[in-house]
Amino acid sequence: MSFYNRNITKQGVLLFFCILISIFFLKLFYEDSKLKSLPIPSNQDDELLSLPFEKSFEHERSIFFIEGFGKDHIPARMICSIESAALAHRNTPIDVMMTSQILRKSEGIKSLLKAYSNVRFLYLNATALYMESPMKEWFLNKMWVQSKFPEINFDDPLRFLLLFKYGGIYLDMDTIVLKNLEKEENFVGLEIDEHINSAIMGFRKGHPLLNDCIEEMTKHFDGEAWGVNGPVLITKIFRRRDDLDKIFEDDNEFANTLLNDPNFLTLHFYNQLTKTRTISLKRQSIFSVLARNLCPITAFVFNYSF
Ligand SMILES: *[C@@H]1O[C@H](CO)[C@@H](O)[C@H](O)[C@H]1NC(C)=O
């Protein structure tokens, strides 16, 4: 090869690289402009959540939590709730379904994910879930939008639709799990003697009772009454607010009963009514004792106070 030819070849190679690099940049730019329509995490601790593969739930074993209000962060007590489920079910996927595509990863969340490999945060496309369900018409009619409690009425059916579609266990994020729940089959939590509550339930996929709940919600929707979108009379229970204070009072003995008596499986602490009260977890209140035992990492990360 002559000197001249070698030079041409060199130039050719150079040109080729230039084109490659430009294509590379064009591609980057193109992908960047495509991303513009997606929410973009604003700091390095935010994570863009992905849609789960349908296969993730095929064993009907997941324990689901739902953040149905589009929030991107999870407060300490709710992380405690997730941890208690993860601790009691080490080999079960604990799937926190977020209607926000972005998760803000606080220290609490980071520690949780580090300590429990069974916890997953996944994006829940609520629109898609509604549109593929028997509630499609209800959803398209947008009746909940004009209702008195639009967010709650949008959020409440999601748990039923999710369990109907995939099967598994659903827990509200203000529930502390005391015992392993996997021996239970097709169950709903008992709140007080005569009331059940959809805050805690487990069903196999397509269970007829879930179907009935979904049908009932669709046909007899009353947007003006609080919490009507469940098969339960939660309203009445809420009036018994006094009872809730008890979980913040010292009662080591009762806390131990909750921990050891096989009849008590979960504690529902009604976050909506109790969230304004910060409590030291070093005390002997029922909540403090349970949190120390059942969400030890979250308690530690938040310096024994939440
Ligand atoms: C959610 O699902 C709807 C309906 O299938 C779809 O139009 C929308 O693009 C989805 N959103 C995301 C962020 O995936």
C-alpha cells in the first residue's frame, strides 16, 4: 500500500468515527427528547419506577401495599408497616405499588431495601388497571371526580382490582404485621367484634367475593359518603376514635399479648387519624413496643421517634 493510499484509509477511518459519533449523539438527543414526556427524577435519590412484568405476580403470593394518591414519598410509620410485613414474610415478595412513577428514596427507604431483599417498589398504572377491569365504565364515567372524596374513591377500588387480577394479600400502609399471614386463605381483617375492614385481606385470583365487591362498587356508587367504596362499614369504626389513643398509651402487657397471642395477626393504627402525633419509640406504649420489635431498622433510622 502506498503512502497516499494509507492516508486515504486513515481519513476514511476518521470520517467513519465522526459519523458514528454523530449518530451516537443524535441517538442520545433523540432519546432525551423522548424522555421529556416522562417524569424526570429531580435529584439523585429519586428513582423512576418501572412497570412490573405480569409474571412477577403469577404465584399469587405477593403482599401488596398501594400508594394510590400519586405521592412520591413514604412517611416513617408507613415504612415501618412495610418493614413489619417484610420481617414476618422473609421469602415473600412485598410489592409496594406506587401510582407515582417516581419514588423519593429517603434514608428510611434505602435502609429498608438494603435490609430486605424481598421488598420491591413498582409502578402501578391505575388507569390501565381500571381500563382492563369490570370497572372500566365506572372509571370512564368519572363519577368519583365530582364526588366529595375524589382521591379516596379513586384509591379504594384499586386493592380489589389488584387482588382480583393477581391474587395475594393486600395491606393498608398503616398496618403493623404481628405474625406471618400466609397460613390464612381468602380472608378479610376483623376490625372489632362485628366489623370487617378491607384494610387487610387476602384472596386467590378471581375470587367470587372480590367480584361481588367490584360489582357492588360499580352499581351502587355513592360518592358523598366517606369510604363507601368498600364492603365495610368503616365509617362507624372511625367514630370510635377514642380507642385509637390506647395504642399510644403505655401498656407493655397488652403489647406482649399482641406479639405472642397467635389470634392477633395485625394492628391497624389508622394513620389518617393518628399521623399528627409523634411518639418516642423508646416508651412502653403499645405502638412503641411493636415498632421496636417489628420494624427495628426503620425505628433505628428514624432515631426511635415517629
Ligand atoms: C397507563 O395506561 C394507560 C392506559 O393503558 C396508557 O395510555 C398510559 O400511557 C400508561 N401510562 C404509563 C406512564 O405507562
